[in-house]
Amino acid sequence: MSYHVNEKGYYGQFGGAFIPEMLYPNVEELRLNYLKVMAEPDFKKEFDQLLKDYVGRPTPLYFAKRLSAKYNTKIYLKREDLCHTGAHKINNTIGQILMAKRLKKTRIIAETGAGQHGVATATVCALAGLKCIVYMGEIDIARQAPNVARMKMLGAEVRPALSGSRTLKDATNEAIRDWINNPVDTHYIIGSAVGPHPYPDMVARFQSVVSEETKWQLKEVEGRENPDYVVACVGGGSNAAGAYYHYLNEPEVKLIAVEAAGKGIYTGESAATSVLGKEGVIHGSKTLLMQTNDGQITEPYSISAGLDYPGVGPMHAHLYETKRAEFISVTDDEAMTAGLELSQLEGIIPAIETSHALAIFEDKKFKPEDVVVISLSGRGDKDLNTYIDYFKL
């Protein structure tokens, strides 16, 4: 069985490109060109060079000694928090800005929830000298103020999404509306492994550098390329897609996807798509989606601004359906406790998204000889206010 996208843009039954007619030329132009462009030696050279000199790759694979001792297993952290801008998001935005330039686009739009993708997009637009507009839910603008300031400093215009829950889903809706109105000169940099084909595959390929590095780094320290487990938090799922990519067809490597259960899976304030989701179409692709019986999208909730998405990328929906990945739901409280624990055991303050992945050790037991790699997708600076309020620091 293949866990990669097929030529029609599907992962099993999930994926595709369900888009308004007005967007068809844009998406089709990208679909016809993305693999060709990515294979060009000049593109690869420029991409790799920027990852090295600008982003700071390779990121370390760090053996978390004290955390490992506490849970009696070998825990390695893939330190995406050490990337320029503080998260894995920059890997994808560098790739997409180079793609946009080759497709002769002069204006960039993006959506953002936690603000990390917005900052990463604003960063590469400054680097490339292109106009940048970032759509962000009004609620997220309030709870992620430092990232909003960073985007503005980098020269981007931040436009609030005022409809719906005024969070990530609504920001994405606004960005798609903008793209329909500006089809010729605009490239939409989607920040997660979601959206119409070819976005989920393109984003996963740009993020695959994470698992590519993990393989040779693990070989150096453990004498083998394959860990026993790869763990990542999943909202839309770009960090997970990157962390899993080179292990998808290695059945001995178990994949664990950690979702946000919010205040509890069945409280009505959750983003646990794998448990609550049914097949549906959101933002241009068929996937698992939290919705009412008559197909209206239900509002997701998570203390983490990056995980409150009502769906999951089509690759992850397929991994869930085929049982290739185990999905675990973690509550706000469990995630916050795990974030504080990593801070105090290892001196690393993680993003609250990542804290969800770290929270699995309380319930899931591993063998002492197991090698568990966790994608430490982002650093916690952006979440300090949430941590301060939660722990009364």
C-alpha cells in the first residue's frame, strides 16, 4: 500500500482538488509545474543553500537524557524549534517562495493560526522582495500579539478574519477569497499539509528534510536509521508530514499522531478530528472533518492556536484510516503540564503544539530500549502569555 499521493492527487480516498472554477488555472499551473521545478538542479541548489545558511539546518537530533530517564525509554528531540523564526514552518515557506518566483508571481498571500506560518511567510517575502498579505483570525491576533508584531516588522500586512470563530479556518477562507479575486499575480503559500492537490504533497516534500536528516543523525548515534517510533503533533499536519515522510513505507517504524482534545474529546471544545471527524471537504480537499449531521463544520477548540483546525490533512486522514499511524488525543491540561515538564527537565520551552506530542508519555508506555523520536516543531516564545496565564507565573 502506498502512503504517498497518487497521480490524481489522492491518498487512498482522501485528497483531490475541490475548488471553485475561478481557482482552477492557479491550482492547475502549480500542479503541472511543482514536481518539475523541484527537480531542477538550480532549484535544489538554491533551496538547500538557504536551508543551510538562512534557516540553520541541519537541526540537531537531541537525546533528552533527563526526560528519557523519567520515562525509562530513549527519547530524541528533533529540534525544529531551532530553525530561524522558531519553528519548522520556514522549511516550507522557503520552498514555496522559490516556487512562486519561478512561476513569476509578484504577490504572496498566506493564512496563519498561531502566527508561526505567518512569520515564516513574511520572512521569506522580505528575503525575496515580494508583497505579503497574511490573513489571521481576530482571536488569534489577540492571543499571538508578538507574532503579529514580527510580521509587521518584516513588512507584511496582517488582515484580520472577522467571520465564524475568527481563528485559523476563517483566516483560510479569507485567503482563498483573496486568491479568487487575484488569480494571475498571486501565489498562496499554504502553511500546512492541507488544501487542494498539489499542496498537501508539495508541503510534505518541502518538510521531508526533517525525516531525511533524522535518518542519518540516528545512524550516527544509534547505529541505525530507523527509530521504533516517530511522534508529532497534528493540526493540519505539516510537521508530522515532514517527520514521517521518509518512514512512511518502513512498517517497523511506528507513527504516532497527537491531536488536541481541548477540554476533553466529547466536551464540544476539542479538535480531535480522528475521533470526531467524518469524511467531508474543507479548503479544497476531501478529508476527515469535524461537522454536524447536516455537514456544517463544527468549531474546533484548543489552547494551542496552531492545533484548532476542524480537519486534518488528507495524508493523515489516510494514515488514520489505514491504521499506519496511531492517533492519540491530548487535553489542554495534559499538554500544558508536559510543556512545563520539558522546560524544567531539559531547559527547552516548547510551543504548546509540541507540548501535546510530549504529553503521551504519561499514558503510553515504551520499552527501555525503544528509540522514540519526537518532532519538537516549535519553540514556546510565542506561547509565553498562555503559559503565564495558565500556570499563574
